[in-house]
Amino acid sequence: MKQGYLFSLLFLLHLQQVFAPVPRCSPLIIINKVPESMSLTSDMNPYFPVAECEYGGPMQAILAGDFNSVFILDEPGKIPLHNLYELVWIVKKGWPRLQRILAGEEEFKFSPEILLEGYRGDQKTPRLQQLGHGTSRDKTKIDQTFSQSVQELLDLERRRRRK
């Protein structure tokens, strides 16, 4: 089982070289699905789980004229915000969580259904829950309260010591 953890870690480290999340109709949707499908990283970005592509895929979205749903560079100002948030998350939340999982103190959950759901999930209602944490998508953490959200991540250690 430890080989699976090692593979997941190496895969995730490789993914960090790519902007995430990609838009909901991007042909690179796997970049979203991999972290969304495991409890280690499902809450790494407040945009996770990324909304379903209402068009069915990238070509249909382009034909409908919705370039924002396909191309990450349609909103270039958000790229550094996502990357900074994820970097702070990795240091303050992700690494300690990985250590707990490897030590057997926290359960690792994986959902192949999420990984394979494609542009549209099979559920009748959109998936909003982040796997394994009881948390939900909250785009406001980047779109409206970015500084406060990053500060909350930075303050995690201080809050843990108070408990």
C-alpha cells in the first residue's frame, strides 16, 4: 500500500508544475480530477471540485462562445492567486496531512468515480463536497477574500497550539 502513496505523492508533485484548477471545460480536465479524487488534496484549491462543464466538453463550449470555460489565460490575473494559495496550502496543510496519512493517523480516501467522471458527473445534483473533509467548494476564498483566506492557512499552526 505504501507504493500507492509514493506514486500519488510523486504524481502530485509533478502536477504542481501546472496551473490548477483548469477551467471546467478545459481539455486538461484531468489536472482537476486527480487532486479532487483523493482526500489528500481535495481541498487544496477552494475552486475544487470544479463545476461540471455545462456544454459537455471544450469544443461545445468554444462553439457556444464561452472561452472563459475552456482557456485558463482568459483570466490571467487569477493564476498567481491560485498558485500562491496552493503553495501555502501545501506547506501548512498538505504536508502535515501527508505525514498523518503515512503514519496511519488519518485515513486516505480515493474515489475512482471522481477521477473518471469526465466533464459531467453522473450525479443528479452537482458535486460540491471536497472528498474526505466535510468541506465544500468556496470560490470566494480566491475571488473575494484572498488575503484573509491565505492568512487563515498561515495561522493554522497557531490555532492548533491553542487547542
